Amino acid sequence: MSDMNFDLVVVGSGPGGYVAAIRAAQLGMKTAVIEKEHLGGICLNWGCIPTKALLRTADIYTLLKHADEFGIKVKGASVDLKKTVERSRQVAGQLSGGVKHLLKKNKVTVIDGHGKLAGSGKVEVSKDGKVVSTVAAKHIILATGARARTLPGLEPDGKLIWTYKEALVPDVTPKKLLVVGSGAIGIEFASFFNALGSDVTVVEVMDRILPVEDAEISAFAEKAFKKQGMTIHKGTTVSELKKSGNTVTATFKDKKDKTSSDTFDRVILAVGIVGNVENLGLEGTKVKVDRTHVVIDEFSRTGEPGVYAIGDLTGPPWLAHKASHEGVICVEKIAGEKDVHPLNTANIPGCTYCHPQVASVGMTEAAAKEKGYDIKVGRFPFIGNGKAIALGEQEGLIKTIFDAKTGELLGAHMVGAEVTELIQGYGIAKTLETTEIELKQCMNLCLTLMVRSSTCRCKLFRQHMNVC
Amino acid sequence: MPITITMPALSPTMTEGKLANWQAKEGDSVASGDVLAEIETDKATMEVEAVDEGTLGKILVPGGTENVAVNTPIAILLEEGEDASALDGYEAEGGAAPADTPAPTAEEKGGDLAPKAAPAPSQNTKAEPEKLGDRIFASPLARRIAKDAGLDLGSISGSGPHGRIVKTDVEEAIASGGAKAAAPEKAATAPAPQAATPPPEGNYEEIPLTSMRKTIARRLSEAKQTIPHFYLTIECELDNLLAMRKELNARSDDYKISVNDFIIRASALALKKVPTANACWGGDKILQYKDFDVSVAVAIDGGLITPVVRNADQKGLAVISNEMKELAGRAKEGKLMPEEYQGGCFSISNLGMFGIKEFSAVINPPQAAILAIGAGEMRPVVKDGALAMANMMSVTLSCDHRVIDGALGAVLLKHFKGYIEEPLTMML
């Protein structure tokens, strides 16, 4: 075996792990990454990327169904599910190959197997339950990610009751589908299968869907989904899933303990995630685990010297780009780079690629009020935006939240066409500490979806600079 | 209009660097992102990329030039549609009328430029103070909050990328009382770093500010305007110390201990006896240091710098002496790393070698005290009721009253005096 002494070993090659490893290699560290399954982790293989590929099919199919409105005659459009899934897998495969290439190009050693802490500065690698090697490292980053949470009584069986993993490679389009949980994952699957023609019911325990978003955006999205034919039960839990033959009967319980039931072909469980903290050799170390997630400081340090944790294995928000960013900060801090600042969680954008799309960065209106800010809120519905009308997607809303005192942009929240791209503008504005004055001075191209947002600001401050 | 390319600051603390070589030639067309030149600092070689698109019209500072001050114009970029004629009468940074100064071309041959001199400022003989150098990089939000608080951005150091001032920096400055202190004195504070309006007429030469001069101006103005200084002077007898020094230095050639080395160690040990004085003002709190790091002011070309002897309480005189020699040597060559002159809990400024009897020094923020050392000299003293001669040295401690009260400062000095007068106790 070649030299197994490294400056840095990363356990897990998801968007946190592989990015951290590459950054470390760029900074001159001898780096290895240990991966037991797929390079690129859940995000590339079983998460963000393949769902985006599926949703692309859903979007095109939805457009084709409305082709007539745009003056295009399309007859007999239908979805080939097998091919749709194949394409999604191919996209994931291509990107995973890209990660492999990147790691190789940056001279990161890739070790196949399961990594586990084995005493100070050591990681034991096992394959199929057998220890195959031990590597030594001055620094160890744990980036083992998370998996779907299961609730007692609601265990997935992989056949009728799915997690994201089965839902990504469906063998059938369920006629009647139940989605438990209305976070980003649940809503994206609900939106996909709804577009493909499933009769979709979404159950959410909180009193609104997409609970991390601004309440107004949640309400707007709910209205849009219902218009598309979804059934949504809020403030409701699933108390039982009973399988019989090819169907599942779900018992719902609402806040007043009133029960009802319905029968479905398939169920998707999307009730959150739990960190992959097991079998990592954390026992006997100073690494602290709080409700399945590793506790870290602002530079990803755990209590154990030389051991760091990043990404979904640690606290929320559980987003791929947050994991990558955290990995880079952690590595730069280890390398003693100057001007390394902790992650500013207020500037992390979040997107849900349902139809209409949902995107946000920063504080919701409620959060800002709770923090004691005196706020100014700007709102602009897409119905007044030229581009949105031309696209035939006039269903949408942009909401901006400013600190009334300093003009600080506290949050931006959007629902509508392409908002997952638009949010980046506000992300940059926020990171650069832009106030409403600069946003007002920034001229938006007339025919963009963004132009509405300058109107959004104009409305707010009664100044008119909008030329379109 | 041609665009002036200036020497970039590759780190917030960089004041000058070597323009190692040009990657682009005059007449080359460049796109944004193209590498124009390479800059060397003590630490690294970095590439200077074009920010704008155009043609490299003129190289003002030839490759291989050392000690090019940050913000010195190094080249002129012609925008699309402009040709070399646009350079006629155009002066880097839009300085004085061309008639007053030789056209840049006269100086640009490179051969007769003294390599040590930063070439560009010489073109600026009667120009306005350089605009880019005075620009304070701050986020819009930081500007707005500072303005609302009546805080001068020039008095705040930035923690953002390339030293950009961001919201938290301003908030910290406000919390540390900077805003309140600066507000009433705003009129006085604002012009300080830029110096008073020069007399309108007269025979004088204008000397452009170096980054170091600007930093000194800014930090010491801030110190005198925001720190409530008070001063304590005490006399120390040096005879025992000089005798001991002589004996120690006679023992080996591996070191040559100076009086200043004793002073460094005595300061650290005195602070250790009075740990509450080893602290700085933190706005809504006092930060008490756990280490005993002593900064020592070293005069260098064009200013001064304060290399730090870390953990001076734990180091022997020979170690301190050799370390100090090495630091001072590199300080004079301008080769100290930021971590070697930043930080420190307490400063020493020694003008004894110039025969200064005593003086009071300006505190080096964020520290809370500085010890000004006068000359050691034979003075008449009263010993056992009779007049006698002794080697005496006056030292003056400047204290930040927010952190150190009079009695505390006096106790610190008493311990210092004890160590100096009984240097054997320093060996314990």
C-alpha cells in the first residue's frame, strides 16, 4: 500500500467533502477522501441533481400541455417514465464522473470504503464490514451527510412506501400519491408527480406548507398547488399506514384529533433527515452529538482536536451549497489562511424547484419582527411584470424585507417562474451589505423578471425609476 | 479616457511590494481577467489581473522595480477606440497640469529611476493627494450606519475582503465607544489623517504620504483623541543593572545584552505581577490578556514599527536580546510579517540613545499602556542622607484611564523599578 499518511482526510465525498478535499489540495495539503458509495454523495446521486432532471421533464410536459396557448399544435404528448428516470440517472452519473475527474486532477487520493475514527489522528477504512486499512491524518473532516428520517409506524418498505431514493427511480407513476412532509423534498416530489398526472395529497404537521419560507410565500404556493389539483392537509399527522396488496391506507389526524383516512397507490416519506453519526468511531472522543447531528463551532471544529464536521452531518440549514461553503472555510482555517470568516447563515439562499418555484435568502418577515427589527416590506406580484406575462407565467410574488432604520436588506422571498435564478441577485446584494438605496439605483434590464423587483422597491419608497 | 492601473494591495497590511515582471507588453490588448504583471511581497508572488478591457498604453513602472508603494500608478490602459495620443497630456491619477511636471514619458525610460524610490509619486509633485489611496472601502450598509452614528470611517479598520469595512466593524466601533468619542470631535477627527489645509503659498515641497505614514497618522490621531491618557514618571537607579549586564556580557560572545533587553523583561514581569494592567479597552468590557507580549517601537525609514517579543516573561535575557536584534534588523529591512508586529499587550518606546531625559509616548491602540524610556545618565542623588552619584534613568508610563487607574499604574511602575534596580530578581 502506498503512503497512508495525510495532512487531511475527509470522510464522505458529497458536496461538502469533495469541495473541502479539493480546496485542501489546492492549498498544498496531502489530502484523501474516503467514500463508501458514490463520489458526489447524495446531492449529485440521490438528491438535488437527479430531482432537477426529473423536474425538467415535468416542466416540459406542463408546457406541452399548454402548447396551444402559445400557438403550437402538439398531439399525443405523453411521458415515458422509464426514459425520464434514465435521463435523470445519466445526469447524476455524468456529474459523479466529473467529481472523480476533479479529485484526480487535484491529486486527491480517493479511498473506497467506510471511514471511521480509530484513535487520535487515525481513520480506519472498512469494506463489506472488514477492516482493509488504516490511514493517518493530521486533520480529519467528517462529512458523512444525512439520510431520510423515519417515524415509528411510518417505515418505508421501498415498494409501496418510498423515501426520496425510491421516488427518484419510480417504476410507475402512482395514480394516487401521498406525500408526507411539505419541506423542499416533499414539495418537489409532489410537484413532479402532480405534473405527470398523479392525484397528489400532501400532509404537513405544521400549519403551513414549506414551513421555513415566509408565511406569505407559503400561502401563495399553496394556492398555486391547489389550483394544479393537489390536495393539501395542514396541521395534520399520519398516524398509521396500513398496507394491503398494492395499496396503502393512511389514517390522518388533525389538530382536533379528528381522524380520517384515504387509500393511495404509493406514499413518499419526506419528514426530514437524520445525520449519519453511527459507526463513525465517535464513542470515546470529545465529539458531541445533538439529536443525530454533530455539534461544531463557527469553524467546524468538534470538541475533539483535529476532528472537524461539515454539511448535513452538522446543524441546519441542510443544503448542499452550505456544506461546500463550510468545507472551504474549515479547510482554509486549518491551513491558516488569512481573512477566513465564519459562515454567515443569514446569507444562505434556499430554493425549492417546484412549479411555481420558491426561493429565499435571509430573514422572513416574522423572523425579522421577532428579532425586534422595525421593518419595511416591499411586495410585487408577477402579474405586473411584462416578461412574466409574455412567458405565460404570471403567477408569482416577490417580497423584500428591509430594516427601516438602516436600509439593510434583511430578506428576499420569491415564488414564481425562474425565481431560483433570480434569488442570486439578492444573495449578492445581501453579501455586499447593500441597502435599499443601492438596489434602487441599480438599473434592471427592462425585459427581465427582475425588473418587477425594482418596481417592488419603488412601491416601497415611492420613487419611480422604472423605465419599462 | 485612459484608465490608470495602480499597485494593488495584496493584503490589508501591505504598503509596498516588488513589481516582479510584466506579463503584458505595451500595445497588447487585454481583456478583463488577463494577467498583466506579477507582484512579489515577502510572502508570495501574486498576479495582477486586468479589471477593464483595453490596450496596455504605457508601462509606468518597469518590471523588477522594488518597493513600489501601494496605489502607485504602474501602467495606463487605453480604452477601446483610444490610441496612444490619448496619453498626451494625460497624467496618471489626473494630477497637476502637464506643464508643471515632465510628461510621464520623460521619466518612464526606467534606466535612471532610482530603484529604491517609488517612481510614480515623483510625477505627482504638485498633484492632489492621491484619490485611490484615500478611498475607504466600506459596504453601503457600513457607510450608512457609520454616518448615522456620526462615526468617521477612517478611524475603523475593516475585517471584510481586502480590509473592506463591513457592518460588524462599524457596530464594534460603536460598541467600543468610538462613535461617541468621535462625534463631538468630528470636525477635528475628519481632517486629521489628511493633514491640515496646507498654506496657500510659500516655498515648500509636497511629500506624498506613504501607507505607513497614513497608518501612523490615523492610529495615533485615534489614540490621542479617544484614549484618556495620563502619565506617571519614575526614576530608576541603573548601577546594579549595568554591573550585571557587564558581567553577563563578559561571559559569552553568543549574546550582547542591552539595557533595553532588561527593560523588556522587567516590563513583562511587572505586568505579570499586576495582571489587571495587562489589558485593553473592549468597549463594553475590558479584555485582560493571558500572555505577556511586549511591543518595542523601532524607528525605520519613513516611520516606525513595533515588533513584538512574545511571552517575554518566559524568556531569558539572552533569548530576548537575540530575538529583539533579529526583529529590529528585519524591521529596518521592511521584512516583518504582520503577525510579528501586530498584537502585543504593552509597548516600550526608548529614546534614551538620543540623550532624551524623559518624554511621554502616545499609546499604541488597542493597547492600554506604553512605557517611554529616557537616557541612563549619572545624576546626583541623595543616598543615606548624603549626596552621591548614581546612574539614573527616568521612565514615563502613559496609561489608558479607562483600563488603568492611577494607583494601578503606580503599582506597575513600582514593580518595574524593583526589577530594574534589583536585576537579580528578574532571574527568579
